[in-house]
Amino acid sequence: MPLALSAAALPLFAADTATPAAPGITDGLGQMLLGLAVVLGLLLGCLWLIKKLSAPHGAAAGLRVLGAVPVGPRERVVLVEVGG
């Protein structure tokens, strides 16, 4: 009787050992594009935040550089508009 039991159970275990089909190129394409969109969104959000945080505050907020002329290796003359 033990021999008959093992022979009957053999087809049940044979289905578990079948090799799965290889995934196609389009299987993970949607997930990859979604991940790319998330990364690009985070990048753009961080760039916007850096731009907002680095804006001049206080006295420098009313200054506008109209022109600059170098007069030496480390010196320059700058024309600045203050306020309006």
C-alpha cells in the first residue's frame, strides 16, 4: 500500500517543479515608467524647493544687477539698481 500512495502523489509534486516562463520585456515596462515618473517628480520638486529657499530676503531682495565690467583678475565694477 505505501507504494500505491507514493505513485498517486507523484503527479501532485510534478506540477510544482515546472519551470516558469521567462518574463517578457513589456511585463515590467509600466512599473519602470511609473518609477521613472516618481524620480523625475521628486527631482523637479527638490529643484523648485531649492530655488524658493535660495531667493534673497531682506535688503538684497530690492537689488538688481544692471551690468558688470571686469577691471582685474578678481575685481569688477557693478551697476546696481536699488528698489525702483
